[in-house]
Amino acid sequence: MIAQVMQHSERQGKVHEFKDPVCGMDVDPSTAAGNTEYGGKTYHFCSKSCRVKFQADPASFAGGPKS
């Protein structure tokens, strides 16, 4: 079953997608509205507004400790 899903995705020409940490939307890094690094990890965003919200308080969206 997993192999079938992977084959279907490959036929569709999809690349690996990431979740926007602010809104949860799937984001293709090659078409992302922006990205930023935090805690040694790169985060990709569906829109500039999600990126701005993340940058204002990255720990709350990255699962880090809140101050």
C-alpha cells in the first residue's frame, strides 16, 4: 500500500512537501513563499504572513519551550 502511494506521488511529479508550522498547510520548498531557519532546522511557509508570525515567536510554532 505504501509503495502504491509513493509510486502515485512519483508519477504526479511531486517533490517532498513540508508542513507550514503556522497554519499546517503542505508546502513545496521549491515554491514556498519564504523560509527561515530556527534551532538548526529550516522551516518553509505558504505565505509571507505565516513567515512573519513564525519569526515573531518561533518557539511557539517550532515546539520549543515558551518563556
